[in-house]
Amino acid sequence: MTGNSEQRNIIIIGGGIIGCTSAYFLTRHPSYDPSRHKITLLEASKIAGGASGKAGGLLALWAYPSSIVPLSYRLHEELAASHGGEGRWGYRKIYSGSLTAKGRTVGQGSAMKGDHASGDSVSLQKLKDKASRTMAAAGIPKDLDWVAADSARSYYEMGTPDNTAQVHPYHFTTAMAQLAEEAGAKFILGSVTSIDKTGGAVKSVTYNDKANAEPHTIPATDVLISAGPWTRNIYPLAPISALRAHSVTIRPSKPISAYALFTEISLPSNFGRTDTFQKSKGTYSKQVTPEIYARPNHEAYACGEGDTMVPLPKTTEEVVTDDSRCQDIIDYVSSISDELRDGEVTARQACYLPNVQAASGGPLIGETGVKGLLMAAGHTCWGIQNGPGTGKLISEFVFDGKAKSAKISSLDPRKVL
């Protein structure tokens, strides 16, 4: 390993949450000296262009793997305190729970909402009181009033503000990039084509500039591969696959309380205006499991199940969004919430999540067996949650030669490469 007193050329491949937090913590390491240590991050399309900009942003002490979750959750809180995260990237503590509900056909409103016939004004309060009693009997928190009373069936608390929080992933990732750049890191848009590992040690990295496609080779003493689902394109031995995930954002018809919901919705047999499964199969009842996260600034995020129908494209800019899958998510969440049904859809999007295809699971964080070559990839749906912890550990691998802040031998890439 090159000494910290010598010239270091540290190359980070990938401008998602892992690459950006690694750049941030490398510039904050006590041994970092910008006069001797050059940090360059290479990103093929744009910072946070993939899952790091389109994820839910849920943070939880009950996430996995347990070896890095406590470290990363604590770092999230410290970063928010140090850099104004509450206003800058929407950091806040929230509740989280598992909700079972019965969906309503699209267009059907709650019994206690909407227009009422003449003479119903007196009974409206009675309807509200009845709805409140129904929700309470099902264990639904009183302030979770944006779930329709005639849909909610049960609620199980998974997290509280003591162990659950959230950030806006795009704002958080780009803020980490900006803070790293201000401290001396350099960001370049270009696609990596090769890593010179002649003699069992990294020598250089070659990339094609995004603007003009011209090839460039830059010397390297340390290289971090943090390319998410694209990691295998750069390092074919990496057992990392890609899962496409769709999501939407909605501006609710009125502000909604701070909950992250993992739902199980039973759909009626006549459900759906765009549900292709229903159209092809006819009358059928099924269950769907969208996740719904209330966000600051009057926004809700919702995502559905993943798929492998479309192979991983070359870059994040070429990801294909299936509008019908987004519409399904909108219909599902609308079936249990009038506030979401009557809200404005502000984004329909898709991204790819990186999964480790090995019995040990993931993510993979640490040395690869090639001198100077590190890997941090395969964080599945917990990349935002575990980004700061991973970045902190990578800075220690580079400058201290080992992970010091957490015991992560179970995540050693060399076990599966």
C-alpha cells in the first residue's frame, strides 16, 4: 500500500450514493492532504442519475446488514447536523409501519369524503367519528389520516422516530458530491473502459469523455469500483445483478403525515383502469405491495415490485420507464388514499438496483485481491441508508489499510470473487 506521505491518485468509478459518500469521507479523513492526494470520481452519465436519485430514501436502524447499519444511521444524523440536512436534503425522523388494506376501484371515494346529498351536513361529523373509531379499532395511528377509513384493515408499527428517518436521495447524493468537490475532489463525466491491473496492482484507469468520446488514461494508486448494478461491466467477476424498479412521486391534495408504509393491498375483482393483468385474466382478486413514503415539501413517493424484463442498459440515461407499471402504482396507492388519488403525479421513473448473487448476500465492501483495487457495491434497496457508513469505511481502507469503524469481514469481496 502506498504511504499517506506519498503522492496518491485515488479514482472512484460511479457517481451514485456510494461513490459520492466515499469521495466525501476521503476528503474528511485526517490523513487527506489535497496537495498530495488527488481524488477523481468518474461518472458515465450524471451524478445520482440512477437509483441514488430515484430511491425512497428510507433510513432505519432495523435495516440490513447489521454490521454497518448502526454506523451509517449515526453518520446520517451527524451529516444532517453538520450541513443543514433538514433543509438541504429533507432529513427528518419518521414513523414506519406495515399496513394491510382493502383497495377500492379507481374513482371510488371514501364514504366520508366528497359531495353529499342535501341533508347530509348533519351526519357528516357522525361519519367522521365512525371512521375514527374504525381506524382506532384496527390499530391505525390517529394521524395516519390519509389512509381511507374504509380501506384500512390493520397496522403494525415497524419503526419510530427513535430508529427511523428519511432523506431525499437525489438531494442527499448531490449534496455529498458538492461537499466533496468543495474539499478538493474532482468530478469527470466519462465511461470507464478499462482498469490497468498489470502485475497484480492498479496502474491506471481509461475512460471515454462523455462530451466528445475521446479516450483518456489517468494514473491510479487506488481505485474504488462503486458502479452499482454496472459494477460487473467494469469487473466481470463481480457477482452483481440488476433489478429494475419503478416509482412515482405525487403531490397530495393536502399535506400528509410523516409515515413510511409497507402495504399489502387486496384489490377488488373489478379493479383497475390500466391493470393489464386484470384485463387479460378477467375477474380476479389479487394482492399488491406498494411502498409509500410521505416526504417533506408536500410530496409522496411510491414504488412497486421489481422486474427483470428489460436488461441493464449501458448508462442511467438509457433506462426505459414502463408507463403502465407506473400507472399501476398510482392506481394501487390511489385505491387506499383519496389524498394520493386526487393529487398531482409529478414523476414517473425507473432505475436498477444492484443485488449480490452469492449465498453471503451483500453488499460487497473492501479489498478485491488486486493491490489498490477496492469494491463497494451490491447495496440493494438500502444504498441510501448505508451510503455514509460505506464511504467512511472506504476512506479507512484507503488511508489506514483496513476498516476501523465497523467489523465487516462478512462483506469482504474476496469471499465471492
